[in-house]
Amino acid sequence: MPRVVLSLETEEESGSPNLIKLLKLASDSIGTPDVCFCMDSGAFDYESLWITSSLRGICIIDLTVECGKDGYHSGEVGGIVPETFRVVRTLLDRLDDTETGQVIAELNCEVPAWKAAEAKAMAKLAGKGMYEKYAVQPGVKYCS
């Protein structure tokens, strides 16, 4: 009978800040696995075994923008000392277009043909139900 070890980490929606610490702490108990499964991507039904072949990533950035040497009142320095929020927005705008969501070319990669075909098949299988199940406020459009 195979040996099965479960490591349950439930912080994925906040970037899994403790996952590496957990795995290091449990490394003697876990050993070196032959196979690792990540069970966190849902399924279309309970009749088939669904395997996720790719997931979106996350990028966490600690950013500090300082313009003035002290805290100044905006009524006094507005238009004189740059607004830190505007500086942050300018930096983020260098990475993607806020209107279209398109990222800069340097963050793109070529999608393998097998992955594009797989995505098209899953989109056809899922249909509009994949996104229409999420209620949005009036006037909000789903991303395309």
C-alpha cells in the first residue's frame, strides 16, 4: 500500500506566506515525495477526474514611495511635491494598460499550441456558465 502524506495549507488566497515554512517544518515527516498534487482548482462535475495543467501566478511587491522628507498637508504642498499615489500609478502603468488589461510585451510568453487547444476546449465545455455564475453589480462587464 502506498504511503500518503497530506500537507494542508489554506492561505492560497493571501499568497501562501507560510507555505515554505510549513514544508520546512514538516520536511522530516514528508520526506521526498514521488508525486505532489495541488487540490485547489475546482471541477466541472463529479463524474470525471479533473487535472489542472496550469494556474495563474501571483506577484507580491513591497513598494515604498517617498517624495517629501516629512508629512506635509496636501493643501500646502499639492502641486509642489509629487503625490506618492500618482508615482505608484505611473510605475504600475509601465507594466500594464489600465484600460485593456494588456501587460507589456516583456511579461508575455508564447503559448504552446497544446495549451491553446486545451484552453479552447475547456472554454467550449464551460460556456458562459463559467463566468455568469459570478454576480456583478449593474454596469460591470466581465473581463474578456
